Amino acid sequence: MPGLLQRLQGWARTVRRDVHALWIAARDPRTPWAARALALGIAAYALSPIDLIPDFIPVLGLLDEAVLLPLGILLVIRLIPPPLMQEFRAAAAAAEARPRSRAGAAFIVLVWLAVAGLLLLWWFWPRAAG
């Protein structure tokens, strides 16, 4: 069992590094535009504390982290030229040694809350009788 746990931890570290590499790729002008758009969306979703499918829903709650997110990451990695992806992975690995920012996490939470607030406002806004 310890071997399985170590492999899962290694896989999780690899996914975390690749998500960070995709965030770097999304902001790099050398990355093809389709890969940039997908990378930005996947990295924002992966780094966001809010899930598409809440984790408290049995089985389905872990579906996005266990299946959808890795498939999206693999798709974007295939769209990025290999030399660029190696550079982005190296930059992500170097960034792991630096201290983490709580301000970035707070910003993502605020963006998600703003979007949710706007959706609720739009949903409950009185509509003119027509």
C-alpha cells in the first residue's frame, strides 16, 4: 500500500506542476492561441477553490478532479509545442520553491463570488411584463 500512496502523491505533484505550467503557457505569447485559451480556463478552474461539481456529491463530486481535469490538461499539453512545454514545466518547478501567495487565492475567490453574484442578480432581477 505505501507504494500506491507514493505513486498517487507523485502523480498529484505532477498534475499540480503541469497546472502551473499551463498558467505560465496561457500568458506566454509564443503559445498558440487555442492552447492559450484552453490553458487559461483549465488553470483557472484547477486553481479555483470552487468546483463545477461539488465534492460532497458522492462519486460525481470527485469526477472533475479525477477525470475531467487531467483530460483537459493532457489536451492542452498536446496543443503546446514540446520545447515550450518543457520550458514552462521548468519554470513551474522553480516556482514551487518560492513562498505561496494568499492574495492570489483571495483574488480567485473574489472573481468566482462576483460571477456568482452577477448570475444571481440576473436570475432574480424583475423582468418587465410583456
